[in-house]
Amino acid sequence: MPEISIIVPVYNVEVFLRQCLDSLLAQTFRDFELICINDGSTDSSLDILEEYAAADGRIRLFSKENEGYGKTMNLGLSEARAPYVGIVESDDFVKKEMFGTLYGAIRENRADVVKCNFYKYTAGSGEGNGPSPEYPDWVYGKVVEPIGCPELYLANSSIWAALYDRRFLEENGIRFNETPGGSFQDISFQFRVLSSARRMTVIQDALLYYRTDNMMSSVHSPYKIYCICDEMHAIEDYIREQDGERQEILWPRLARRKYYDYRWNWRRLPMAFQYAFYEKMVAELRADRDSGKFQGAVWENPEDEADMERMLAAPLAYFLEKTGGFRDTRTDLVTTRNSDLARLGFFSLAASVEGIVVYGAGKVGRHVASRLREYGIPEGRLLFAVTDGREAGGTVDGIPVRQVDGAIREYPGWLFLVAVKGEPRAVMLNRLKFLGCGNILLADDAVLSYLEHAPER
């Protein structure tokens, strides 16, 4: 029987998966099992998992239809056999001493859960950003009961920078919210852990690399508008099940967390969705304040409480004040909203770069390349890039085809134009970022429109 079960949920992470698995299999602590669960991936993630499972008997592989993060994680918890459980997201990776360090700490302190810090990682930056300081200095090296420490509820959920006593999770019924299509389901899990644990210890060392440049991550999805509300409402249901004394402690913990998480969610959304979420945020925060749930809350910054009161007193004025200078760079192609100037800006860029690599040689890619040639970009400055090396080496419509890895090395000054439709866009963007490409543009609907109305040269 292994000592640790490490759950790895997998969904369309072919670009990062090998790095994750390699880091886990290189652990100095060897007595563990990897429970890898493929949640209906449509890329090559399952192929990679099968390759690794065939090579290492510690990997237990499960594959199912896409049901979402909550159901995937609960399956992993149900399959865990070891006395201790860890979680590693399949786009992250860990230091070789991570689980040995966590195992030593949880055993020595007879803890229900042990946490550690982590690096916020972007490909190419390494440890440049430094460890994320999630906890106050006084907590390190101590054993605490987290429900009595309001500061701990302010930390990033970081459920993957931790090791849990499996019996503790089971006895307290701690599982993931299974809302269909949900996201941010680590929030309610973490809240239950903090509110149930009698003994928790925190290690100051950063032992995990938390990837922030995975464009498939929920935090980058503009369409997960209200998922965070589902998590908050699940926590509310949990608190209502507690006795009166615990409710009195937990309501201000949740109300304050809701304020910070809702504020973050509001600001990350594209402008088209912001006001709809903002109205819901104001209504819920006002109801929480009026019912006394903020009473006794410990704020991250003292001025935040006054700022919330300004928002609730004059919602529309506050919204206009805060969004007037806000620009969502994820949805911006150029800095102007004038479509004619934007079109000219795109073709000016196309004409100024050394060459253009059209990433994707399918219907969209061929159309993009055809329009660029019609505009006057010569064939010598055009190239197709593909992910599958078997397609490389030939030509498509007279344009050479290269594998994307080699194209980035051979043509560092060229513009890479991602030319596909739908979900594969995010996977291809991830690959380019992972490989260190810095000149990337997405052939979205706006760019395709520009190509249909090219200015005369």
C-alpha cells in the first residue's frame, strides 16, 4: 500500500503534461501512486498518459467522458488508497523534494493538512517571480487550528500546494462541488478544509510551480461568468449546516472572501460581461452587509471596507469610476476601436515583419495565407506551421510546411498567426508560449474580417 496518493486531473494539457509527470516521477520520496484521470481530453493527453502508465507501475490511469473538474477530483478521492492525499494540476510541476517534505511535516506534526508556498510560473521566467507569499510569517513552523486564524482564509486556495490526511477528508465529508460546467471548485474545498481541520502546519518553502500562462485555465475564460458564485453559494450551504457558534465565526470569513473573489472576477471579465456580473456582486454584498455577515471581518487592507461601502452607496458611479480606465488586454488586438484604423494597423504589421508563419494548415489557415498573398505578402515570407511532425516537410498551396517547434527556432523574427477555429486555438497558443515564441497573433473574427477587406497597397 503506498503512503501517498497524488491525484492528477487531466484535460487538454498535451503541451504541459510531460513536464508535470516527469517532475512527479522524479520525487525523492518514492512510495506513492499517481491517480491520473483523463476528463475527456480531445488532444493527445490520453496518449501521453497511456505511454507513461505503461512505463511506470505507480500510475493508475482512469479515462472518462468530460464531466468537469469537480466530478474528476471526487473520482480521484474515491480511488485514493494511501493514508495521505496530494493534488497536482496537470499544467503545473513540482520540485523533486516536494512530497518528501510534505510527508515528513504531516507525520511529525500529526496534522490534518500541511501547506506550502509556490512559485507563480510563466514559461521562460523560471523562478524569476519568486515564491508567492501566501501566509503571515508567524504561522510558519507552528501547528494551528485554522478556523481561529482569519488571516489563513485570505490565502490563495492553492489546494495543490498541500498534503491531506485522507481519513480527515472522509470523516468531514470534504469533497468537491460538482456543478456541471463549473470552475473555481477549489474555493469551496479549501474553505471546508480550513473550517474542519484541527491541526494544520505551513511550510515556508515554495515547492510547486503554479503555471499562470495556460490559456485553457478557467481563470482565463471570459465565459465562466457566474461559476465563482456557485462556489460561494456552496459554502453558504455548508455554513448553514453548522451550529450557531461556528456560523458566527464562519460568516465573516466567507463574506470577506466573497468580496475579494467577486472583485477579482469582475475585473478579469471582458467589458461586455462586466456590468451583468457587477450588478449581482453588488446585490449579494449588500445583502451580506445588511444581514451582519461582515461583522468582525478581518480585512486584507483596512481601506477595502470603506471602498466596498462606497460601491454599495453609489453602484453606477463606482462602476464608471473603476472601469473608465480598465482595459482587458486579453480581448484587445490593437489599441484603437476604430475598425478602419485597426485594419490598416494589422496590414502595416503584416508588411513590416520579416515573415508570417500561419500556424494551422487547414481550411482557416489556407484561407488566411491566400488572403495574405493577395495582399502582396510574397511566398518567400509565408510559411505554414503544424503540430504533427508527420505533416511537415511538404507544401500546402505552394507554401512550405514546418513543424512548429522547428519553425520557432528557424524564424525567430517572424509573426506567428494562429489560424484555427474553436477550442484548439487555446492549445496552440499554449504551445507557442511554452516554446518561447514572443510574436503571436490570433486570427480571430476581427482579423478574418480585416483579411476580407484588405486596403489597397
